[in-house]
Amino acid sequence: MQEKSQGFMNGFTLKLIAVIAMTIDHIGYIFIDPNTSAYLYFRGIGRIAFPIFCFLIVEGFHHTKSPLNYLFRLSVFALLSEVPFDLAFFGTFFDPNHQNVFVTLALGLACLFCLEEMKSRQWFGIFFAILLTVSFFIQSDYGIGGVLMICMFYITKDSVWVRIILFGLICYVFFGVAELPALASLIFIYLYNNKRGTNKMQWFFYCYYPLHLIILYSINTYLIH
């Protein structure tokens, strides 16, 4: 899918949509009875968040002056987010069996670096295979399916139909039918105008993830329970 300049959504707008959808998803997961229709609505809306974040990782990779610095930032926030993630979703200070989504995004970005380098140095395919293996065994949010989704957005920028087909396959194979509402995220991505938008709130988007998890955990623990 060639990202069309006549779209009206820039990178900042997409980030904002993804953050709002993610927050709705987490509110539904933490506070709403899973046996209710409200739970399904909240989680369904939340399905659009992760694919947009994956797409923005690819865009960030294309536009960044230093992929290594970009990877470093993701890795730092993966560490900072682990305790809030485990507290919010598993009620424990640290759960070695689950890692937060920043881990998945960092692995995906590292895979993009390998794919880019493989164009001139094919032996980077070894590192790519190692990263996929790690993402298969590590229990990060969305796991290897999430890493492959990032790679999918990287290799399908010129083909809308290939992107839709691969997107649907990844959702179905790795996440099941419940993830198929995520297809709606492609509508927002299609409306992307290939512009980054304001960069003044860059650190807000990084910090929002661990901070909103701490807030949701605190509300659930100290105000509701």
C-alpha cells in the first residue's frame, strides 16, 4: 500500500487514535465483566490500537535519523513499563511469564533493521531468524504475531491487497477470530498522509503507556476494591 499524501491523517493523529483505543481496551479488560456486551465493545474498539502502533513503528524506522537510538528508547520504556504492566493486568509486581508491548515493538524494530540490512548483506538473515525465534518463545504482548505484523507493514507498503490479506492471516493464525475487528485499523492507516505531524508530544506518547497502567491499577486496587 503506497501511503497516499492526499490522506488527512498525519502520524500524530494516528498515535492519538491508537492511544485512545488502547485506553478503552485496557479499561474494558480491567474494569468490565467479560460476560457483558460492554466488555466486547470496549475490547473490540481496542483491537485497532496495536496495528496502528505497528504501522507507526515502520514509519518511524523510515524517518528516524538513528534507528539504534530509536531502538534504545523503545527498550528503555520496555523496562520502565514492565512493573506497571504486571501490576495492572496480573496483580503482581513482576510476572516473568508476561512482558509488555514495548518488548514486542522493540523486537519488531530490530527485525526491520535486519530486513533493511539484508538487501546488501544477506547474512543479516541469521539475526532476523534469531529475533523471530526469541519473539516466538518470549511471552510479550502479541508475541511473534505482533513482530510479524510490523514486518508485514514494512514489506507491503506498495500493495493494498497483499497488506489486507497478510494482515487478516496474521490476525487469524496468531490471535484468532476475536482479533479480526483489528481490520478496521487499516482504514485509518489508509488515510495516512505520509506526514509525521507535530513532534512536541513525542515523550508524552512514550510515557503514557506505563503511567496510564499505574493509574488504572491504582483505581482498581485502592478505589474499587
